[in-house]
Amino acid sequence: MTTKEVLAEAKAVKHRLALLKTEEKNRALLAMAAALEAETDVILAANRADLDAVGSSMNDVMKDRLRLSKERVCAMAQGIREVAALPDPVGKVISRVTRPNGLILEKVRVPMGVVAIIYESRPNVTSDAAALALKSGNVCVLRGGKEAFRSSCAILAAMRRGLASVGMPETLINMVPDTTRAGATELMTATDTVDLLIPRGGAGLISACVEQAKVPCIRTGTGICHVYVDAAADLEKALNIVENAKASRPSVCNAEEVCLVSRAVAERFLPMLRRRLTDDRFAAGKPPVELRCDAEAYGIIGGILATEADFDTEFLNYILAVKVVEDVSEAIRHIEQHSTHHSDAIITEDPQAAQLFTAAIDSAAVYVNASTRFTDGGEFGLGCEIGISTQKLHARGPMGLEELTAYKYVIHGNGQIR
Amino acid sequence: MTTKEVLAEAKAVKHRLALLKTEEKNRALLAMAAALEAETDVILAANRADLDAVGSSMNDVMKDRLRLSKERVCAMAQGIREVAALPDPVGKVISRVTRPNGLILEKVRVPMGVVAIIYESRPNVTSDAAALALKSGNVCVLRGGKEAFRSSCAILAAMRRGLASVGMPETLINMVPDTTRAGATELMTATDTVDLLIPRGGAGLISACVEQAKVPCIRTGTGICHVYVDAAADLEKALNIVENAKASRPSVCNAEEVCLVSRAVAERFLPMLRRRLTDDRFAAGKPPVELRCDAEAYGIIGGILATEADFDTEFLNYILAVKVVEDVSEAIRHIEQHSTHHSDAIITEDPQAAQLFTAAIDSAAVYVNASTRFTDGGEFGLGCEIGISTQKLHARGPMGLEELTAYKYVIHGNGQIR
């Protein structure tokens, strides 16, 4: 099948999926989960073939992302069951008003329609995205990375057999048949079929989508997140938060990349920070964090002198750029220039500084005295996440089931004319 | 100034505008309105120059759109005052939850940032769009049609002097300096500055924006709207609604273009429809409606035989395509294939047919027993309208002040880490 044919099948079935009842969608999801578990061996064999094919061309971190195990397949099935247990956003009446002329206007939540998701090497995104799309009434068209193609195909095939086992059309979940660039471009430009495109992956993928997409697209992911330690910060809280935001999982988009420190506390705080992030971590057997300091911070704690580029880099690693600023206003100016508008935090006990910061910083999530690592669908109480939007149109921050829906107006009258 | 410089100025002032208080924005709006009235003569002179320049190259309908008068300038000023009186959406807390770990999550409404609006020959859009953008905390960058360039410049200059008179920066409202295609393309591709692009105008403009825009864009406007007269319709209601939807203002996007009639009532209804839309209107001195009938309708009432293209045409004129269908299911299938998903209506006294129709039709506004002409910001109670979205991302149907905003999460903690 060609990508065009896959898209035609997706479009053909979208009205049927939009009208499925919650129980029917949940039955489909549970059948998909059961089929994944039942076909674990087939999936693992496909995954081994993927791993053999990449051979030594891929580093260990990437290989670990690609690798599946019995436990990981179980976790994928469990993930689908958790989506089944979430409330169904479709059909919810968002608002209802009666106009002076008697018209009754209801704003009702509806699926987007056909949602395309372009992702990279994690095969588990295949089941994750399929489940979220289906629960929110959307037909998905998936396009995974070429390294994981065999794994993704095996996962999709299993889930489709699950759908068939409960009498549901297999075309509720779809994958494009090739992993060439042309296939991705076809998704990005299918304006008569794709209602929403979500790229999930590195900065290169995201910017290719933003550049080339003619279909509505969500800019996701890239996070150059800041933590600003204010003059009125509780320095112990600041240490805990900076360490957590930087080092608890440096490869994710909500990890901190830049620490700004108020000049008023820099002489006290920076030596504490250096000890906590390097010596203490080293002593505890944890990877120490490399500090890249601007001239002023370097003058206080030495280390490595930062380049300008270090303040515009998503390190995704145990590296932190450090800069001394005059006050909250300079912190705000720096963040507005360098942030990707994902997540930024202030550490302060001064309510006025906090107020200034939260009003001025225009990011999806703005924190006072908490770690940027909380920007996550689960932590926000959405129950799941298809991605984190860093644009302002449609949805911002973690996108759950509700963010995969649109609305329509349903208007009841008794003959009103204008 | 170049378009690039205009964009840079807009970006530079957006944080200041985002933080303005409601009273400050209202004071700015009232000053803009007063300045428009004070400079009516200058604006009318510029408008005369525009009209002279187009000469006989423009038809009368278009010339009427372009023409200003003292009354029209007053109406523009009054429009700005009405926007000032509307509630300010910015800063509104949409939701607030406390998470089990004590984090307090607020979802707060914020401006989009820089909003670009590309429009055609109506100079009044200049004041209308500027007022809506400013009230919703957005810096606007306007790009009007070349035929109205002098008028739009005069309107903008007056409004900017109004801003200056109350100490506000003129760069809160901006216009690109040229009306070439290159200027429009620069707006469409300014991904580091433009947070939202709204095209207002004909199908050509809209599709150029959807094709070329790399910035987030709203597809607006085009309306191939249907009214389906069901077997269980009250035929008098149906006549009133079809006439109103078609003929009360045929040049607008919420006007009906296609009437579908259930086979069960076609023999009775179509002769009534023909009389109402042609003979009665002619007798009353109103423009009669040309009926373009499919073969079956033609067999009943004659008239003009429709081509296939007539069911995919936004006539924007006193022309109605008419087709006989078997039942509500065939009506739904036809609409899903031919609708632009703007506004579609069913006329029926059968709640089941109404339920089927409203559930299945995936348009911004779906009506039961009312005219499609109600799809309008004012009629929906939004108080105003920047355009009508026919896409599903972000906003659907009439877009008012709230639809010109995004949200951000503001999270307060006391040291939480993950």
C-alpha cells in the first residue's frame, strides 16, 4: 500500500470512529493490549532484527531506546489499559447558552479527525500514540523511525489483530508503509486528510515539520529550561530544585539547561551549587554535572568558561550553563531571549519577585519554587501525554486526551431566521 | 521601514502590551476611536485617492466595499468603543487544581503575542482588527489590500496618534509598508516573530496562506453551507429558513449555497420553494434566486439543470444548488463530501433525525431548525469577531477575543522535586 492509500483509508473510517461509544473504544483498547501481550514473541523477534540491522551504527543510549523486552511489551500493554481507564473527552458539553432569540448553543467536544504522528526510534510510541488517538476518537496515521520499522510494524499488526478480534476495523490505527523522507512529506502536506500533525522527536524533526507542514501542526518538545535563583531564594530549596531539574533525568525536554543566579546571592550560592552538583554527586557515585559558567560565575567558582552558544543549547546531558544576573528583571530579559518557552522557574521567598516572574515569562509552564521536571501529562493530572506543545496555538504544555480534540457548536432552534 | 523592521518593532513591544492592565488598554482604545473621528477628513481624502486610483478597474460591489464615508468612519470609531466595553480575556484563571504533592496548578489566559492579519479591500478591517488585537493583549501586524492602501495607512496613522496622545507606544499596532506579494510572504514565514496568522478574505487568499505559511495559521471563511429539509420537516419553517439562509445576505460566508431535500417531501416542498425564492421575491421587488437543480429536482420544478461543480461552489450570489436525497443518511454523506465545514443545518421535527445529523456532521456550526446565517461572533454572544475558523486546530467557528488568546500554566510550589 502507498501512503496515499493509507491516508484514504484513514479518512474513510474517521466518521465511524468519531461516533463510537466510550465502551466500544475501551473494548477495542483492551483487545489491543491483550493482543500485544499474546504476540510478545513476534514483536521481540522483529525488534531483534531491527537491532541487528543497526549494528554498530547506533550508540548505546539510542540502542537502549530501540530495545524491547518482555517487560517493556507488558508495560506497553499496561499503558493501553491505563488509557482505556481515562475519561472520554468526546461528546462533553463545554458550555451551553440560550441566546435572547431562543437559540440554544452548545459547544461540544469532538475528535480532531485524522491525527498524524511522526516519531523516531522508540517503538513504544507506536502503541502509546495509537491508544491516545483511539480513545480521543481520532484515526491515527503513524510514521515511526526507520531503525524501529520492523518493531513498529509488528506492534501495529498485533494491535490490529486485537481490533479485528472485537469486530473493529483495522484501519482505526494506521502506519505509513515506508520510512523515506517522501513518506513524511506526504503526511505533512495532506491538507485534505490530516487534521493535526504531531511530531515527536529531536529538534531536527520538529523544525522540518514546522518548515514543511501545510497541515495544522503542533510544535513540540525542545526545552531550553531555566531556573532563576533569586536574591530572596531559600538556598537549600534552590539547591534541591536545581539538582533535581538538571540531573534527575537530563535527556528529557523538561530538564534544566541554564541556571541564572542573582548577584546578591551568587557569592554564597555558587560554591554550594558546585559542591552539590559535582563533589557530592561524585562522592555518592552519581554522574557529576559539568558547570559552564559565564565570566562572573567563573570568577567565583572557576570550572569551565561558557561560550555564548551554551546559553542556547539543549544539552540533554549532565551539563549546566550558569550565569549571574542583576535581578529578576534581568533574569526575565535573559529568559525571554533564550528560552524555548517550555518550562522556566524562579526560586524565591519574595511574593513580588514571584509575581513579576510569573506574569512576564511567556512559557508553557512557569514555576515558583518547584522543579521544571513536573511539566508532564501525568504530573499535571492529565493521565497521559502525546507530547508537550511549545507553541501557543491550540494547546500549550503537556497534551493529553482533551488536547487531541476540537469542538463544534450544535445549535437548536425552532425556526429562527436572521 | 521594511517589513522585517516592522516585525522587529512588534516583537519588541509584545511583552509590554501583554502586561498592560485592562484600564490601560481601554484608555488606548478610546483614544484610538477619538482620533479616528478627529481625522475623518484626512481619512476620506486618502480613501478618495484610493478610489480614483482603481478607477474603472473595479466593479461596483468591490468599490462599495472600498468606499468610506463620514458615517462609516464614525461606525469604525464606534466599533472600537464597543471592543473597549467587552470583558478582557487576559489573566483569567481557566482552572486551578492542587496536586497530591501540594503543587498548585493554574491555567491562565495570556495573549498570543504577535498576531498578523492579512486582508483585502475593506479599509474598516484596519480599525476592527487593531482594536480586537489590542484588547486581547496582542500586537498586530496588518497587511491590507493594495487597493485600500492609502485609506488603511490614514486609518492606522490616526489610531497611532490616538495611542501617542495617551502615552502609549505607536508600535502596539503596525502595518507592513508594502502591499507586494513578498511582503505577505514575509509575514507568513516569520516563525520567530508571528505567533498567529489570520487571513481574512476570499478563497484565493486563504489557500495561499495555508499553502505558504510556516507560522501558525487559522483557515477562515470559505462557506459552502447546506440546509437539509428532512422528511419530517415543518415545510413553512423550512421555507423561511432556506430563504433567509440564502437570500438575506448572499455575499457572506454563512449564507446557504446548497439545499438538500428529502425524497419523501420533494414533490410537495420543491414547488413551494420555487414559488418562494423566485415568483414571490420577484413580485416583492427582491432579487429572485436562481435554482440549479439536480436531475430529480429538475424533473419536479424544472429551472436550470445543475452541473456537478455547482455542488462545490461558493456562489456568494442569488444562486442555490438543489438536490433530492433519499434520507438524512444520504444528506450526511453528501455534506461530508461537499461541505467546507463552516455551517450546515437540518430542518426536521424528528428528534432522532436531528440527533443523527448533529452527531455526524463535522462542521463548526451544526443547526437544527435555524438559519446558517447565525454563525457570527455577535449572534453567538462573543460581542465581536476577527474571523470564522473552518479548521479544527485552536478555534472553530466565530473567533472573538478569547479565541485570540492562549494559556500558560503557572505553578506554585514550596520546594517540590520529582
